Amino acid sequence: MIQLTKSIVIKVKQSLNRAISFLSNKIEYKTFIVLASMLVGILSGLAAVLLKKVVHFFQQEPRIFLDQLGLKFILPLTPLIGILLSVFIVNLLFGGKIEKGLSHIIYLIIRKKADVPKRKIISHLLTSGVTIGMGGSAGLEAPIVVIGASIGSNFAKSFKLNYQTRTLLLACGSAAGISAIFNSPIAGVIFAFEVLLPEITVSSFIPLLIASASSAVLSKFLYSGQLFYLVTEGWQLYAVPYYMLLGVLSGFTSLYVIKVSFLLEQWAGKFKKQYTKAIIGGLLLCGLIYFFPPLFGEGYSSVIKLLSGHHLQLLDNSFFNTFADQNLSLIILIAITILAKVVATSLTIGSGGNGGIIAPSLFIGALTGFFLAHTMSYFGIAELNYQNFIVVGMAGVLCGVLHAPLTGIFLIAEITGGYTLIVPLMIVTALSFFISKYFHPHSIYTTALAEKGIKFRSEKEKYFIQQMNVGDLVESDFIVLKPGMTLRQLVEKITHTKRNLFPVVDEKKKLVGVITLDDIREVMLDFAAHDIILVNDIMNINFNAVDLNEDINRVIEIFEETQVWNLPVTNNDKYVGFISKSTIFNKYLSAWAKQQKEEI
């Protein structure tokens, strides 16, 4: 049986290789990219549907199982169980390591040739499915984007496509994932441009559209249904000042989300034992959900209640339900839930579960919009359309957290059908984006990279620079000196090289000094001292060195700070070579020219 299975696998691989060879040789490149983007979109759509099915399974079956065993009292602990299962899966199948969120995908695009490992497809499918299905307070969007990125990247690798095309198909998979999850093809394309891709070209726009549309059609066919339904008569002019107020409130709420997320991530990082962290974080999460039930899961059910006008149902199973003034208690519950949601999400992900920040951002935004409208109504200040403010608030917080205003506008317009609210959406997202970016220049995805010195999407030039690795730029054809060498030996070596830099290395190959021609110019003509002066006496020990694994942005900063043209490169203090400004510049020009040629 095993031999038969291996034989079938070999035959399938051989058939795929023949198909790849045929497609590569017989089809025009542009046509091939169109077909490839369609296939990546279909595969990503299937992955999104499968992820939804996995989540649905874990939402239903464990509860049925516990009910049959008479263990209903364990139900409040299902989020903890989900986190523990996620940690167990990662340790059992993936060596105890899994990179979560989109920061890692962005890093792979700008520093690792857009090479997303295959294991991310299964790892994110299983861990996010069990985490969110069992009540973890996070979203499916980041995992499906990672899964789609892996599908696109590995499809490109199987055809041995270049870095630009591999990045494009990676983005196609990510756009298709967003499209399938939300049934929002336009938002999927815009998300890929605003969050992942460093530049927009017509040649990349078409494949993204095809991938996103293909995924949306497949997802709708296999898993029909709109996430939200909105019935609106449009917006009123008198409400514009309140939309502006919502924009400001959304901006500061977004800042709160970003700041608290990273503070709690740092807190979670202090735990060395995975299961200890999972138990502590999971118990804290269960406690939050017990006191504030809307924190359970993605939170979309609560948003649906708000949109349908059943907002008092949010008080169900909450001790706030015992208060006499239910409208006031609802305002208090909403305010606390807004603050607590990001804590619940951070605990879910930081303690070992898997999920994303997009769904929590939409949830927080919906509650923020409702909070403003309901507060104004309660105190008799203004009667505002609750649905409009809920929907627009979703866009405002999402935009502020991701620093992606167009994604916020079109995602909300598509998933709610609220295109009549395009002007309020523009007002709120613009203000939220301005405030969030002014006080915190980086989005929630790029903050972690910025803290490591990795800058992203600031300028096209920086994008090309960030593709460089220090190891690729090192020059090693320098004459290496020993500290005990005499000046005569040094002068003799100078005659055999055109270099004016000389690294001094000890017996352990550790770089201990650097000599330049300027350092010895005055003593070179003192022939009587040639056998007296040693390299150790004249070498410069106050040099700036960079590590072989240093980020290229930091290397450029050191060049600017020191105003030198060459820097020694070490690996664990051992001499490797030198890196120069001119080499970086030439590499940049080469990458730029290659990009322009491929676009043509």
C-alpha cells in the first residue's frame, strides 16, 4: 500500500513537471501571468472556504461533545482550550515555531526574495481555525492573507519565476484571501497595494484583479452569504461635524490599539515556557470574555446586532444587564469593551493562539461609531443614524490601525453595501489616518520592522536598497595583516595591492584594527624605523564595524554618521571583509535598471 502511494505521488509530480514545462515553453509570458493569477486566486479562495469550514467545525463540535458528556461548565474555558491546542499543534508538527501576522510577510517581501514557506499554508489553517473557532478574540484575515501569500509564492517558485513576478503572485494570493473572506474583490486588490506592494503598475493591477475576482466568485459559490447587510437612506449634512468627531475619535482609538498591542506583545515575550504562557494568557482571556461576552470570537455577531438595531442584546449574560438604566449601562459596557478588545486579541495571539487584527479593528470601530451616536442620543445632543456611524467607524479604526485609508473605505463599502456613505467614509478615514500616522508613523504591521531598523514603503529608492543584504556587498580581496608584523613587511605588501585599506587580524581571526595609507604616510619614509615600528603600534583601534547580518538601513546610517567610504564587516567579531558606499550605490543602480527593464 505504501509503495502504491509513493508511486502515485511520483507520477503526479512527473505530470505536474511536464505541465509546467509545457506552459513555460508554449504560452506567452503575459498570458501565462494572467492564467497563473487566476489559478492562485482559485486556490486561495478554496483555502479561505476551507478555513471557514475549520472554524465552523470548532465552533460547533466541541460544544456538542462537551454537552453530551455533561461538561457544560467547561464551555467558558473553550478559548483557553483553543490556545492550548494551537500551541500543541505548533510543537507537534512545526517544531515549536510559527510566524504570525503580516509583518513577517512584509519582511519576506523586502528582505528574503518573497519566499514564503509551504508550511505556512497548513500551520495557519490549523492554528487559526482552532483558536478562533473555540472563541479566541481575533480575526481570520491575517491567517488567510498569509496562506494566500504562501500559495502565490510557491506557485511562482515551482515555475522558477523571478523576484518581481513571485512578489506579484504572492500579492495575488493575499488579495484573493481578503476577497474570499469578505466577498470584497476591490478591497482585496487595494489591500495588496496599500499594505504589501511597494509600487503600483498597470502590469501588476490586472493580475491582482483577476485573482481577487476569481477568489470572490469561487467563495460565493461554495460559501454564499454576505457578512453584513446595511439598509441606509444616505447621510445628512447636519451630521458632518459628528463624522469629523468620529474621525478624530477613531484616530486616537487606532493609536490605542497599536500601542497596547505591542506593550502586551512585549509582556508575553517575557515568558520562556510556551504552555505556561498559554495557560496564563488563556485564563486571563477567559476572564475578560466572562465579564464582557461581546469579546468572544471575532465579534461580528455583536456588530450584526448593532446594525439590526438590537443593541440591548449586547447586555445579555452580562452583569451590566442588572442595572436599571440599560441605555447608560450599554454606554459603559461599550466603552469598556472597546478598551478591552485589543487586550483580548493580544492575549489570544501573544499566549500562543493565531489570528489577526483586522476583525478586532472592525469590531472596535463599529463599537466606537455606535458609542458616539448612542451617547449623543442619550444626552439629547443629536439624533444620529446608528447604522451609518457603526459602518463608518469600522472604516475609521481599520484605516488608522493599518494606515490604509483606501482599504478601509472600499472594504466597508463592499461588505455593507454602503456606497451611499462614501463621503462620510472619506472624512472619517482621512482624519483617522492623519492622526494615527502623525503620532505613530508606522502601521501595526510595520512597527515591529521599524523597531528592528527595517523601513518599508517610505520611498521607491529605499525599497530597492532594502532588497540588499550586507553579505552580498562584502569585498574580501584585502591584504590581511598581523599585529606583530613590522612596518617593512607592511610596506612590502602595499606594493602588491591597489587597496589603501588593511585589516589587522589576530590569531583567532578577530578584527583588532584597521590601517590606511594615511596612517603610515609620515613614517613610510623613515627607513631606519621600518624594522622597529610594528603594525600593532600604528593601527587604528577606534574603527566602526558592522555585522554580516546587520540590516542595510543601519549600515547606511553608520556611513552617514561617520562620513567614511568603507566599513569593515565582521561575523561574531571575526573579520569578513569591507563594504563600501560605492558598492551600495552601484547595486542600487543595477536593481533600478533591472526593474525598469522588466516593466518595459
